[in-house]
Amino acid sequence: MIRTIVRKEIQANIVSFRFVVTLALLLVVVPVTTFVLTNDYLKKVGDASLRQAETETYLRSYGHFNRIGNILKAAEPPIPFNTLVRGLSADVNMAEFDDDPLPVMFPLVDLVFVVAILMSLVALIFAYDAVSGEKEDGTLKLMLANGLARPKVVLAKVAGGGLTLLVPFLMSLIVGLLVILVHPGVDWKAADWGALGLITLGTVLYVMLFYALGVLISARHHASSASIMTSLLVWVLLVLVVPSLSPYIASFLSPTPSRIQVEREAERLGDTERDDLGRKLEAERMRELVAKYPVLNERLSEADQKRLMERDPAAREAFEAATKAKQGAWDEANRVQGDKIDAVRKAADQKVKAQTELARMISMVSPLAVFTYLATDLSSTGMRNEAYFGRIGGVWDRAFWDYARKKIAELQAKDPATDWWNTPVDMSDRPRFVYTEEALGGRVQAALPGFLLLLGYGLVFFALAYVSFVKYDVR
Amino acid sequence: MADQKPILKADDLSMRYEDGVLALDHLNLEVHPGEVYCLLGANGAGKTTTINLFLNFIPPTTGTCFINGIDVTKDPLEAKKYIAFVSENVMLYGNFTARQNLDFFAKLGGKTALAKDDYYRVMRRVSLQEKAFDQRVKNFSKGMRQKLGIAIAVIKDAPGILLDEPTSGLDPKAATEFLEIMAELKNEGKAILMSTHDIFRAKEIGDRVGIMREGRLVMERTREELQHEDLNKIYIDYMKSAEQAT
Amino acid sequence: MTGTIARKEILANLLSYKFYVVILLAAVLVATSFFIMTRDYKERLADYSLIRPKPGEPIAVNPPNPLSIFSKGLDEAMARSFEVGPTGITVRAGQKSGNTVFAFFPTPDFLYIVRVVLSLVALLFGFDQVSREKEGGTLRLILANPASRGTVLLGKWLGNFVSLAVPFLLVTALGIAVISLDPAVRFSADQVLRLALILVLTLIYIAFFLSLGILVSTLTRQASSSLVILLFIWALLVFVLPNLGTLVARQMVDVPSVRALSEKRQQVWTREVLLRIRGVGDWASHVKTISAENDALEADYRVKFDRLVALSKNINRISPVASFIYAATEIAGTGIGEEGAFKSEVVRYKNAVLGKRLASPDAGVADYPAFRYSCRPLDRVLAGGALFDAAWLAVCGILFFGLSYFVFVRYDVR
């Protein structure tokens, strides 16, 4: 019985106008997008190797350790997944004068976008009259009059409709992948295929979730014209509004000092407060010493001081102790303030982390956000990758500076007279930063809660649809 | 009244659709003031096409429709001042009350200065229940909607009235009330063209009855002539011969 | 006759479920957006008071633009603090927040609400204008009266436009009034004028989508088909085309990436510093070299970038939604054109500062000219493309309405 209904759903959908239009739309948008993104990726790869060559050229003539931190940095290269998913990898670069304003105004169309926005809309377009439409046509009465159990009907509808939906999406995805594979410069690895498979699974869950939601809404309306309005309202809220509002709501509930405030505070602690503290400590220590060495009380010019030091060993002891005390005072001031600055920065970082987590939580009310995080984490273009990149970047950074110190020591040993920090040095034996994507296991671990949440949403919507349909008035 | 100029006149009207189907084949008919003309025929015989041509919803292939002497295709806006239309199965504006629907169509028909009481009077005249006057139309039964449709036509007070299958789906009481209104309007001097399947009521109200078959008017009888004939039998005979011919 | 039909449309809307859902949604979204973006603006304003240069410091900072409450655009980039030193321009204070969730989703400013939600709403008002009345049989009833098809269409358009525009303007005006009550937010007269222009632009935008909705309504016989087509067209026009165009333009214009640019700058600087330490030439000549090479890089980049922007603009304009974005952001002073002008001004300031420094190297540190930037005047903004974009949007709307008339005259109402 269920199979009959499922088959009817599929048949009815495939010949429907909306199916044809969806198919046409996706078959155009997905391949065009992947084509353009692939070219963009290949261009970036070319650009990256060009920059690499330029850096090498520079290093050969001018590579010196003092400013090497500005030249050699851990940089994230373009990865094959950028042909499908953009995530956070847009080249915005607000930390430099040279920033690219276009991605802020016109964010990218990528696979995540197509699925998240278009497919969810399509799912609702297919589902909004699943129940109300059949009631209006009179066919619902006929179906139920034939002794079909309502639970079976709703299950079959969701299954049939959902399956039909996935056909255009998977077809367009395959065409898109063919476009990518046809380009010789894109090097997919086994882990990438695994991740892509998992993203596709996520897509299936996402689309089915929205289809179930559409059926639920349909089962709560008696006119399809009202059902579509509610569906669109819900869609706009879930897909377009909630994600964009979430970080702002989080910043309202869990405020953090802005970076500027933190830096200003750090500056204050490191400058004025440190100066005050240094002077205070210096004064304290000098008072102690003056008690011990009365000679320090005298106001001598530097020349006189020097002469006194040469003549009187006690005086010399006094002045040396004074110098040491002053140095010690300022060292302590620096240390104390340094610790304070660290504490401030750490506290701020924790607050930012808390706010980010809260924003994530709030945004995950929207399945679009859940799917976005899932897809970007699996494709190494999301927040998890940022953290991962930060870690491996730090590892390389430490390795490089160890190398630098060792090299300088070697060179100093050979030629102590030269200022090796400011002399061009051959660095061709330096540790290179190599970026490889995080192992699939780690990425899957990050994405797992997302999968569960999408599945959870789907089940909840289905359950509610089920209950609504069982109580639906078919007259 | 039959000697007065006809309000509705179809002159050698033919209509061939793009797919070649001949919907009307040289149709000639006239409806005079104070006359009810019932157009009978099977589905697809051309009754609705005739009405659509009078309303200028489609242009005829040959021939002309005249309303009050005005060629409908040449000056449609002027012509439409003189007719009112009652459609089969009209949903009207569901969120509007009966009065609001009436108000809108009255204004469209040129009656812009009517008061609430005028609307109520017309609705009472067509036997619409009082409590329905200010109720939303979407809750109306078919009979109530049809009455409202007639009220819309009545309030326009046009000399000609076109009705498309007005009694289909009506219960006997509503149908009888409908016939009473038609009789009243006829006596006021309106020219009424009504397409219908309902032989029984056509015989009751029609001053003249025409049977259409495959786009042609194959028979026309006046009321006097019909008194001595069995309209039912004539109709069935014509339909049967049509079937045998095909 | 047109008036009768228009009035009926307004009344029908006032009695419909759809109308209230839509108005409520728009009101809630506009109010939320205003609240959030005002808070955001005030926070950035507080930050600005922290990074304001003391008189004489060679620092270029621009205060946040109050119109960024409505169109955030590139305001955050333009409100950064740039310090001019011998090595060029360094960013002293950049991005405000470390919360990466901001980067995932578009900013919910007024422009976003209008661009995305109001367009959908206008479509939802237009999509079943003709098809629903045909299906319901009322279209025949209307046309059985002396009302021409043009009158009917115009009446429908006007009635629905008023139904959309009036509540929307009321809600927006109320929101703006509430914002103005906040003492921290002050709009100059020029900014009020710009805001008014943006509202006019919004009305043109709504009119465009209403016309599009009605056009599709005349082309299909069933309301359900119109809806499906329109939703897809909407998704394409609003989300896909404006963004795809920029990507396509990048394929055709070779612009050095920002990373390449900053890497080159670093290389120039460190090379010159090294040469200086090695004793080649005096300090001034190095500063001049750095400045000259940086300027060459900047000029080259600007030329290519401007070409990219121009090309992507022209491609994006296939979707009038892009025109709306361009026009609105430029009028607000947070668009690409404004950002380019601002950056040029910063470069000019850098040259002035460096010139002064080289001329009197022993002068006190705190004696540099102050940086002052004011938004490009409105007439320049309009002449620079905003008027064209607004006109294009209006023309497309009129074109669609004209097409609807052409189709509707031939529409089979039976």
C-alpha cells in the first residue's frame, strides 16, 4: 500500500511543472557555479605559486632574520574543496590597508548556498500542498475512503516527495562534479571524497527536514494558498533571519569588550600604569638603598659620579647597587604589568569564545546554520579549520624560530663580528610551512552534532506532521 | 415587445478556434426587451461560446454581436454599459461580505451613488437571507452565491442580462425563486439570454427556446408553439440524431 | 473606474490573512534590524572615541556613518584607524569582533530586509492578481462591465502598491523616529536627505517586484504555477545573479590578490630597511623609495580593481536587485565607490604626512596635519552611477508593467 502511494507521489511530482522548473534551475545554477568557482580556484593556485616564487626571489637577496616575520608567514593555500564550498576562506583581510571590499558586498554563491537556500525553498514549494492540495482536489477523501491508514499515507507522502526532490539535486551535483573533474588542475584526495559523501548525506537530511516541515504546515491548513504563505514566512525566518540575527543577539546577551578596547587597555597597562608602577618601585628601592648608602643622596653629575666610582670602591658598590635596583624595579614593573596584560587578553579571549559559542547555539535554531557549519567543517573551510590552522601555524612558527636561533648561533660562532640579525642569510634549509587538511576523523567529529541535529529536526517535524495529519479534517 | 428593437442580436455569428474546431456556425438570434430567450444544448454545443462572444471575451471569426445596436468588437466599453452578466459557478470575493461584493460591482457598472439600503433592498429582492448580507461570501452555499450573482446583475439595471447555466446545482426551492426573479425582470422590460441544460425550467420561463447542436441553432420555438409539443422529446430526439450522425 | 478597482484591491488586502502575516513580518524585521544596527553603530562610535587621534598625530580615522544603521555596507572597513609611518600605512585598529559567526551570514541591516524580504512580499502580492481572479471567475464579472483591461491592470497595480507601500513607510518612519530619539545617533541634514532618497529607492524596488509578480500572473493560467515560477525568479534575481556576476568578472579581469599586494609591500619595506642598515643611502631616500613603490603598487591595483568593479557592476546589473544595492549603498555613503574615494584620500594623506616628515625630519612627532574626510557630495554620487541604477530599476519596473498590459490585453479570460 505504501509503495503504491510512494510511486504515485513520485509520478505526480516528476510530471509536475515545479519539478521541471527545479530541474532546469539546478542544472544551470550548480554547474555554472562550480565552473566559475573551479576557475577561481585554479587562478588562486596559480597566484599562490607565483607569490611563492616571488618570496623565494626576495629571500635570496634580502632575507634577514630581524624582519623575517613580516615576509614568512603561515598561509592557507587554496584547497580543492574551494571549488564547491567557500566557507570562511574569502580573502577579506581587514588587518591590512589592502582589503578586498567585494566579498563583503557580494558574498559567494557556492554549493552550501545552493543547497541551503535554494533546495530548502524548493522543498517547501514541493510540500506546501501535500495535504491541503489533495484535500482541495478531493483526492484525499478518496484515498482515505479506500481504507488507507493515515500514518501510512503521511509516511508515503514524505518518502515519495523527498525522493523526488533529491533527484534534481543529485543530478545537478553530479554534473557539477563532472565539471570539476574535467579540469586537470584540481587534485582531489580520498579524504575529500569521503567528506563530500558525508556532505551529500547532510544535504539529504537537510532537504528531507524541510520537506517534512512543508508537509507539517500543509497539514495545518485547509487552503493551499494559506499554506504557502505560512511556509514562506517560516522559511524566511529560519533561513534568512535567524542566522543573521544570532551573532547580534549573542553580543547583546554575552557582551565582550571590543578588540580596540582590549588593545587600549593593554596599552594603558603597558605604558602609563607600568610607568607609574616602575617609578613607585624604583622610589621604594632607592629609599632602602639610600638608607644603606647615604652617598646616593648626593646629587652628582654623571662625570662626578664616574670619578667617585673610580676612586671609592664603596661608592662604586653603591652606584652599581642603585643601577641594579632601578633595573630590577623596572623589570618587575614590566613583569607585573605584562602579567596583567596577559590576564586581560585571556579574559577577553574567553569572553569572545563564550559569545561565539552562544552565537553558534542560537543560530542552530536555523537548520541552514547547522548545515552551513556541518558542510564547512567537513570541507575544511569553517571554524574548526580556523582553529586547526591556528594550531599548525603555531607549530611551524615555533619550529621556524628554533631554526632561526640555531642558525644565528652557528653564524655567530663562525663570525661574531657581523650583526647576523640584520644581514641577508641563506634560508633555503628552513622548515617550510606545509598545510594539509585536518584528518577526516577530526572533521567528522566536529560535524557529528550537526548531523544529529538535522536528523533530530527532521524527526520532530515528521512527528508533528504525522500527528497533524492524523487529526486533519478531510471534509 | 417583440416588435421593439432587439437588445441582444447575434448576426451570422461564426467562431472557429485555432485548432480548427467550429464552435459556432452562422448563428442568428435576437432577444427583445421583455423577452426571455433560453438557449439549450449539450456541453460543447456553443452556448457558452455565444455568451463569451457577446461579452467580447473572444473575437468572432465572422459575423457580429450587437448590444443595443452597438457592435461589441468595435466599441466594447460602450456596449458593456447595457448588459449584465451572471456566470455559472462564481466564487466572488470570499473575504468580502455580500454587500461589499455588491458595492464593488455596482460601482464598476456605473452605479456609484447607491446607499447601503439600496444594496439591502436588492439582496432582499433576490431572496438572499438577511443574516447573509454582512457575512463573508466564502461561507455561502452555491444557492446563496448564485443569488448574489443575480443581485449584482439586477443592481446594474442594464437592459440586457446574460446568464450562463444559472440553475445548475440549485435545489428546487432556490430554482423556483430564481424563476420568480426572472419573471419579474422580464416584466420590467429586460432582455434576458439564458443558456441552460434545464429543459423543465426553460419551458417554464422561456418566451422563446432555441436548441443548439454543434454550433448551429437547429430549432427555435416560441412559448405558444411549445405548449403543444413535448420539449423534452424534441430535445432528446435532436441529441439522438446528433449521436447517430457522428 | 481605476479608482474603484484600486480601492477594492486595498480592501481585499486589508481583509486577507496574507496581508497581516506579511505586514507583521515586515514590521518585526524592520524593528529588530533598527534596534540591532543602532546598537552596533553606538558600539562602533564608542570605539571611535577610543581611537580618535590626538591633535598632531599622523593617524587617519573616519567616524562611523550613522546611515550604516540602514546600510552597513563597507562602513566597518572605512572606520578603521590607519597610522602613517615611514613604512607606509598600517592598520592600528581593525575588525571589531572576534566572533566568527558574524562572517558566516549577511548583516541584517535595513537594506538586507528590503532587498530580500520586501521583494518576496511584493511578489506575493502580485503573483495571483490575474490568475486567481480568472480561476475564481471574478475576472469575467469585472470585464462584463465598461472597464478596459488597462484600467483593470492599473487599478490592481495601484491598489496593491498602496497596500504595500503605506504600511511599510509607516513602520519605517516610526522606526526612524525612534532611532532619532537616541541622543547618541545624530543625522545631519544631508544624511536625512540621503535617507529620504533611500526610501524612495525602496519604493521603486517594491514597484519593480510588484510589476514582475503581476507580469508572471498574466502569463500563467494557474496561481500555483505563477508562484513556483516567481519564487525561482526571485531566488535567482536576489541571491544568485548579483553574486555570480562578481565571480564571473573576476575571471575576466586580473586583479592582484590582497595577499599578494600586502606581501609585496612587506618585501619592499623590509628590503629598504635592510639596505638602510647596511648603510646604503640615507633614511629619507629609503622612505621615498618605499613610498614611491607602494604608490605604484597602489595605483596599479586601483586601476585593475576599478576595472573589475566596473565590469562586475555591468554584469550584476542583469539583476535590477544589484542596481538597488549599488544605488542604496552609494547614497548611504557605505558603498564601493565611497570606499575607493576614502582609500585614495588616505593615500593622499599619507603622502602629505611623509612629505612633511621628510621636509622637517627633526620636527616634533606630534605636529602633523589632521585627517579629514567627508562623504562625496550627493550630486557626485548620483552622477557617478546611483541615478543610473535607480533609473534602471524604475525602467525595468515600467517595462514589466508594460509587458503585463500587452499580455493581459490578449489574456483569455474564459
